[in-house]
Amino acid sequence: MIRRSLLAGLGALLVPGLARAQTGPQPPLRKERIVIETRRGKRHSFTVEMAIQPAEQSIGLMFRPNVPADGGMLFDWIKPRKSQMWMRNTIASLDMIFIGEEGRIRTIVERTIPQSLAIIDSRVPVRATLEVAGGTCQRLGISVGDRVVHPIFEMQSP
């Protein structure tokens, strides 16, 4: 799932080990709990893998046959930026949730097409991208404007 921004693509040339062809899934990453609070007052809890380092982000959920219904992967971009993803070597359909720095969902792309090379763009700067199993947003009623609760979205005092 080498589907990061164009900058991450360049990172593959600069970070040792990223330039090699990936042939299988990466080992599970550190997991953390996140909650999505819908505007209708529902709370949905997920245990997600944290993709922080460029090498982790460049592989993402590649080669994984499925994503647990209450799982996924959170890509922390550290600073807000446009997020551009693709589904290369990703065999499970995903919902991609693009989240602003305040924790509000800015854009959702549902039921991505496995193995597609089409660019999936946040269209606006975001702090993070959350990938969950395809169909999750429709099943749980998750929509643009809902809030994601996780420490990376907490406002830091000056």
C-alpha cells in the first residue's frame, strides 16, 4: 500500500530499505485506541495500528487480506498537509477517512478498489488519515464533520 504523498514516494529513494520491493505485509505496528463520535451521538471504538515512520506509512496495509471490523491504521502526518493515497498491493477494500488537526473528519472515500493505482486525495490539508475496512463508514453512519478522539488531535497549549 505504497500510497503516500509524492513526498513519501521520494522518501523511498532516500530511506534505506524503502526502495526494495515489498512482497508481504509488514509486521503489526504499535496499536492504540481511537473513538469516532458521530454527530448523532454514537461512539465507535477502534484499535488501530499507528503508522508514524515513513517506512511504516509507505507499506501501510499492503498484502493484508482483511482489516478487522474494529481495527485499521492511523497515518499521522504530524503537520497538516494534503494526503494522497493509492491501493497498490492492497488486497482489501478500505474506507479512507481524512482528519483535520482538530480531529474533525474532513473527507471520506468509501470502498476503495483493491490494487488500484488511482490517486485518492484528501482535497484539503489533514493531520492524519485513518484506514478502516471497506463499508465501515456506511455501516456505522460515520460522516464528514464527525469527531475522532485520539491524543494527536488534542489542542496543545502555547
